[in-house]
Amino acid sequence: MSQRAWWRRGSLRTRLLVASAPVSLVVVLVLLKLWTVVVASSSAPADFAARDADALRADTSTLSVLDVVEPARTRFVAGTLAVLEDRLTDADAQFAQALAGTDGADSCPVRVNLELVRETLGDRAAEKFDGAAAGWYRSALAVVDAAPAGCFTGSTDADPDRRAVLEATVARLNAKLEAVSVAPPPPPPPPPPAAPPPPPPAGAATSGPTQPDEPLRLNPGTGDPLDRLQQILRDAAAAQNGG
């Protein structure tokens, strides 16, 4: 083989290598994403059980990077974080998106979380006599009605307490929906007005307006009080001498 032919063959190899580099990079990124999905999604349940919002937030951020492999899983973890932070309307939106991207046969975990979030939102609205409670309960029932067998009714959950809660979901929601659909009782009537005070007894003197206390004076406004006092004393002495 001539040197020129060898060089041409080497250039072809170089061109093939350069052309295949983007494909190889995509494969590496996909593999990396798959690995992070496995790691983050496997740690998310433990982080939620430990009520570790920071760790769960890190799981969500990890899954959100290049979110093209399993976006439903990312939405599920984001909804779990929203529940932990008591952002139930955000959790409802995240779980609803996760459910839309999940196959029906694998949808039980998402449906259970979505139903519990909507039922809790209905309970909170009912506590405030908010008419939105009925809507939340109906939307929770819709999630249950579309669930595959064994998800709620006939649950196969290994935990007996969870299984009992899931089994009673339909009956519980129907009872709550019936309760909020009944018109609330009217408010109690206002108390009767207070009776007027009884009139004073006949012949009783009515007290006039209270006057401010005046200084004790002898015939106030008539002459000098000292002169009047001296006159009274003189009159009393004369009467005694005369008696």
C-alpha cells in the first residue's frame, strides 16, 4: 500500500470518528441520565420517609437535568417534595402530570398519591365550608374509578393498615361528598332584646341629676359665712340665758 493510499484511508477513519462523536456523546449522556434516574429515584422514598426536604429537593434537581428519559418519574418525585413542604396544589399538578405519562398497569403508586392529595384538599376546604370541597372529592373519585384492579378496591398492598385505607377509599369519599352536599343548617336566631328595667315604686322620690359636691356653707351666697356663724352662736347663747 502506497503512503498516499494509507493517508487517504486514515483520513476516512478520522472522518468516521468525527462523525460518530456526537452519537457517542448522546449515548454517554443517556447512560448517565439513566444512572442518575436510578440513583435519585431509589433514594427519594427514603428521603421522604426521613422528612428530609433538602435531600428530596436534591433528588428532584438531579432528575430534572436532561429530563427526557423518564419525565413521569421526575414529576412523581417533585410531587412528593411538594407534599413534604405542604404545597398540596403543586403536588396535585405534579402527580397529575406523572399519571398522564405513566402506563395504566403501573399507575397505582401515582394514583394513590394523587387521590390522597385531592382528598386532603377537599377536607381542608370542607373545614372552611368552602364549596370547592365537593369538586376535590369528585376528582379524587375519578382517579379511583379509572384505577386498575387491585389498586384501591381489592388492594394487594402488603401493609394491612394501608390496605384497609385503600379498600375504604370509595366509601369514604362518597360519605364526605354526601356530607358537603347537604345544605348547612340556618344560623340560630338572634337573642331577644333585654327587658326594660322595672319602674320605681309609687311615691319613691326620683333622684335628679347628680350635682357635684359643694363645700358646706351656711346660707351659701348670703353674706359672709363667718358673720352668719357668729350670729348663730349669739342667738343660741341668748336663748340659753333666757331659758
